[in-house]
Amino acid sequence: MAKTASKDTAAASAEGVDTTPLPESYEAAQAELEGLVARMEGGSLSLEESLTAYRRGAALVAFCQQQLEKVEQQVRVLDGETLKPLPVNSAGTAATESGDDL
């Protein structure tokens, strides 16, 4: 069984798949994501490092979105049907209560 896991990890690495475990919390993922963005914006990463950072960032964004969806569902359960949908403007972004864009 260990040989299979080893082969899977090696294959994932060869394909450029990040095998680093995701953080345990939303806050940890956000902090790591901010660090990745800073490194990428710094311009000191090689092309391969940039691609790896981008892939890790995409995984972190997906993790954060999942965490937010879980919390939203928990809030819906706690508040019942009292939540109202967030108004969205024609550009598809959230609008403030006064009708102005955020």
C-alpha cells in the first residue's frame, strides 16, 4: 500500500499537482494566500515557481470558498429563512443598501 501512495505522490508531483495539505482554518488559508500573492507580485519567482504558486493559490481560494459556504449554510440554519439575498448590480457585484456599488 505504501508503494502505491508513493507512486501516486510522485505522479502528482510530475504532473505539477500540489500535494501540500490545505490549512486547517480559513484564516490560515487567507494568510498563506496573502503571502503567495506578495511573492508573485514581487516578481522574483521563476516561471515554474510562479506556476506552482498559482496552483497553490487556486487550491487555497477554493478551500476558502468552501469554508465560507459552510459557514453561510450554518447561519441559514441558525437564522431560518430570515436571511435575504444580497442585492447584485448589473455588473454582477454586490450593491450597498443605498443602491451604490461596494
